[in-house]
Amino acid sequence: MNKDQMRSVLKNLTEEKTPASQINLLSAVQARIQMSQSNQSKGIIMKDQSKSKSRKLRPAFIVAAIVLIVVVFFSLPEGRTLAQEIMHFFTRGETNVMPGPTATPVKWVEQTPGVAAPTATTIAPKETPITSDVEVECGTGNDPKCSIDKIRELVDFPVFALTDLPEGMYFVGATGREDFVVLSYRSPETYTESGWLNGFLLIQEEPYTGEPDQLNTKLGADADIQTVQIGSVMGDYVKGTYDGNQNPPKWNSDTDSQTLRWVDHGILFTMYMMGTLPELTRDDLAALAATLTVGPVGESGIPAVESPTPTSEPFDIRDVYPLSLVEAEELSGFTLLTPSILPETLTFIGANFDEKTQIVTFFYKTNGMETGLVIREQLVPKVGVCEVCSFVRGKFVYGSDEDVVSEDAAIETVQIGNLTGQYLVGIGWVNDTNDISGWKWESEPYRKRVRFQTGGLGVEVWGEGYSWSQEDLISIAASLK
């Protein structure tokens, strides 16, 4: 998670609490997601896509969608009545699908075959409106500025804060409105063998009114809701959240997102921990929550001066795909098949030609994201292997030119118009270690591919991103002309 992604979270904490029927959640998620290039090679930006060393998708990969949905959803009126004398803050739904929003349909745009897709219209992010005197003083959720002492002066309820912060964390600032406040803490980004790591701790506080709307947020059926003791009171803890990279969002317990909720001193507290720096367990969070105080917190309540976020070398994906379609055809010696329909969010970036494999690859990027659509085409050779004609099971050998998938990969036969092709879900071969023997097949549904043959060409249509469906890729494949 980077600084821009965190600002998206803080923004939502200070937005109006809106009924689910009024929230276009998927659009919000897609507008805010920024994939971290430092943690995600994934093949679409690599020159040697099939053999590049990949890192297994980590929880940080989907963290932008995670934190956004946590914040938005916990503000929805999904409350239930209290169960007898025990106060419950979460309830499990009947399924893992997030209640409220449904899958967002793809909006298709007709294309002229052989002509690159026009640039998709960029949707400018909406400015966060200033709606309260507290925000005038303390800034919006994107940029919390107030000290603990200042935020306490601006609201009419007690504000609890931390005196002793988790190791490596510092206080970013506080903001809110007259009826709730948000305290923001974070750890600086640190590079490890696993890539860039950081951590974000948010504490939201609001007067407890006793209204059921404030409690019993509905989670996925697989959510592991645990009761924990926080000082002298009991609260609820859950690890995971709804994954906004899926359409519609589904519950995912395997993320680095933890939430603790409880009521004490007439205040409803919600503590969010995102990331793994530092690594805090359920019991660590409960112990930390028990230290919240209305007393002086010293330097722990003064916003720190943040250092610039580490950045990598500038990268332009057009350097990987430098050719136009016409130039790619001239180098390859064959006429390319291009889509006659595409989702409206895609923009043509460019193409490249691999002289060794004689494969042309062209890439369409999703507006505002690092995901998109890859199409690879190759003349079916009279002698030799057609790499993109079909999927071949086999044993992976590092450095080999043989393109194989795992022996247990789930290859599905599909119909593409009047043609028969194959469909495969999975990133491919990845290696989380520095050992050459550490390669393994990763079936994470971030990548989905269709392969088939038509008119003497082998074709692969490759979707990068969780939102792609089998139907989407087949529709694009069937439209190639």
C-alpha cells in the first residue's frame, strides 16, 4: 500500500455515511485502485512474459481495494439488534458475496479492425468537499493535519489516543467531523526480501448512540469472528475483508487487514490495521486498544513530518510495446487480427515483435490501472511449436524455451464462435525463493487466458486483473477480425 492508496482510505472515513443502494462501490474501487509495480511484475510489462521470474501475489497486491471496501462497508446501515446481553459488532452473511452491490456489467465499444483503440476518457477524481468546521481546521481524510490536543478541542466528546505507539510507527494526524474522528498512524515504507512493506493503523471514534445501525456489520460466510477482551470490556475481532478486485466483491480472510470493534466509555471504537509492518496479532491489537487514553499523549499526538515516499526509476510501458500495429505487421509479415469490440475502459498502448518466437504481442491498458488486455498472435509454423495455439501440460524447466503449464492446471475447452479453443485461469510459474528449484504453478485468478487457432494463426487473448470473466475474453476473441 502506498501513500496515495492510504489517502483514498482516509477520504472515505470522512465521507457521508451513505445507504448501500446509493453506493456504486465497484466504480469507486476501480477508480482508486493503484497496483504497486514494486510488488507486481505479472508479465504484462515484461519483455519475456512467459519466462520472467514472478513473485507470488501477496496480500499487498489487493490492499487498495481492501482498505477502501473496509471503510465504506463498515459505514453502511447493515445493523441488527443486539443479541441479549452480549454486544456483537459483526455478523456472518449467508454467502461470501458482499451484500448490496452486484456485478458491474462491461460496457462494450465497437472498434474498427486494424485500427488501434482510441484513448479512453480519463475520469478525474472528485474533490473531497469540506463539509464541517473540523475539516476546515484539520483537513480532509486525504491529508489529516490536527494534533490530538487540537482535535479534542473541536469535538464535544472525549477523544482517546495512544501514548506508546507500535514499534516503528508514527502519528500522521487527526481529522473528522463533529460526530466522529479518525486518528491515523503509519510506519514508513521499508524494503525487504519480500518487497516494499509498510503498515497503517486507523482508529475511528464516535459517540455510541445505542442505535443498531452502528453495530453488527455483515461479513462473509467464511469470516472468523472472534471475541476478545479489551481492558475490562469485550469486543469483536476479524481478519480479512471484501475483495474489491472481484466483481462483485467477495470475502477474503487471507489478507493483511484486521479490524477490532468495541464500545467503552460511551464511545464506539473501530481499529483498522492494514499491512505487516509491524506484525501485530489479534492479541497485540487488543492490548494496544486497552492503552487508549483521554490523558496527555505527548509527542505521540503531534503529527510527524513525513519523509518522501521511496520511488523506483521512472517506467514507461510504451518502452516495452513501442510498435504501432502497422509496424508490427511489417516486421512479422502477417496481418494481425484485432478486436471489433472492447470494454470502454481500455486504451491501446502498443505492440512488440519477438524475432525468436515470431510472436506479435499488443497491449491495451485499463484506464487508471496497471491491468489490461494482452493479445498474442503467431503464424502456425509448418515445422516447430506454435506457442499460442494451445496449452500444453508438462514439467517446468527454468531456462527452457518450452512453454508448458502445470500437469494439474485446469484447462477448459470453450467455444469461440464456430471455433474450439482452450481457457485457463492462473498466473503461471512463480518463484518466491532465491532457489532455482522453487518454481511452482500459481493458479491465482488474476490472469485468465484463451488460446485457439483461426486462419493459419495461433491466438492468445490474455486478461490481466480479477475483473475479467471467461465470457469477456471469449467475446473479444470471437470479435477478432
